[in-house]
Amino acid sequence: MSVKYILGAILSLPFLPILYFQGQKIRSSIPKLPEAKDSKGCYNSKQANGELQLLTVGESTVAGVGVSTHAEGLTGALAKELSSRFHAQVSWSAYARSGYTIKQIRERLIPNISEDIVDLIVIGIGANDAFRLRSPSGWKNDLIDLITELRSRFSGTPLVFINMPPVKDFPAFTPLMKFIIGNLLEILGEELQTLANEYADVFYLSEEIRLHDWLNRSVTAMKVEDFFSDGVHPSKLTYQIWAKEIGRAIYEKNILNKG
């Protein structure tokens, strides 16, 4: 177990009761948004001369909380970006559930995947395990189980774990929550990076999401709050920008060996 985690746990221990009550208060004050509808779709570029099957797996961000349909969420926006970059018709399916940990995703969602042949699997996890103050060792074990199961079903298909959510920028969170959960997410991300390096065709987009950088690149006047639908989950704008960043990384890292 990392020294960074142990020191963080020691420092955080006295504040855990406060963290619990703050979490309960925020949970009751944030409106419960539904997951996006229509979890399967297709995006066809005008210059399409090939086909791609995209599969997304994960928690609330992949479930499209904050938008009405998956076409407006991360999966649909990513399909559009991949279609443009790879000049392909992209069929997509999303298997995600708000509030699920990595273990719940493996046990309850992966068995429901109906596709047999997939070109790319994009995975969004981390927030719910951090909210539950999961230890790095337990997180790593669950990661290994998830990777093993997906690789056994889709041998040779690239697995792309996307960026950890920018908890330290969540408008709805208190400074204490941002500090404890945000730092834990960084540690879980380090574990994921180490593990991804041990596998072929497993990638982690470890670059930290910096919303202020997104603001600086925007051509319109915006605030950090504009990136969130409820202070926690992404807005439609965030899904679009995030999908572009993910698509760019997949293309530039030649993850699909098509670029």
C-alpha cells in the first residue's frame, strides 16, 4: 500500500464523521437526475469508408446523467468524434449505471453485454469507489478482475480507461470533500496507470481534467459551473468537450491502429 495513501488516511481519519454528514447533506440537496435514454445508436460520417463498434462501460458519466439521451452524452459525442477522425460509421452501445462501483459494473453490467465483436471499449470508473473511500489494494484487485473478464470476452480489443472525474472542481462539494476524495482519486489513478502499463492493449488517459484550461480555450464567456448539470455530473457541453479530448487521445496514441 502506498505511503501517500497511508499518510492521507491518517490525516483524514479525524474528519471522516464530518465528511459523512457533509456527504449526506449534499446528497439530499442535489436533484436526482435520470440516466440518459437510448443506450444504442450509430453515427455515420459523410466521409465514412469503414465501420467501428464502440462499447462504453461505467458509472454515471457513461450512463449520461445530465442529458436526455446517450446521443447527447459521452458515448454519442465520442462516437461522433471517432467517426470524424477515422472516417467510419460508428455503432455504439452503453452499459452503465449511476452509483455503481467497479465491482458492481463487473458483476451486474458486463454479463449483459450482447455484442460479440467490438473494436473499442471505453471505460469510465473511479468516482463511486472514491466516494466509498476504497483502498488502493481493493481497487487494484477489482481492476484486475474487470480487465481479465473483458479481455477473455473481447480478446485483442483495446480497453481505454478515461480520465478520473475532476472532483476538486465540483461546485457542489465542500473543501473537505474535494481534498479527501480528490486526493484518493489521484491515488487510484496512479494504481490504474501502473496496472495499465502491465497489459497490452490496455490504456489509461491519465491527463488531469483541468476545467480552467477548457474555459481559456472557449470562445464564449463561461464559468466552471457551466460544465456541470447539478454541481456533480457533466453538462451536455462537458460531454462534448470531454469526448473530443478522448477521441484526440485515442487517435494520437494510435490505439485503434487506424490513424
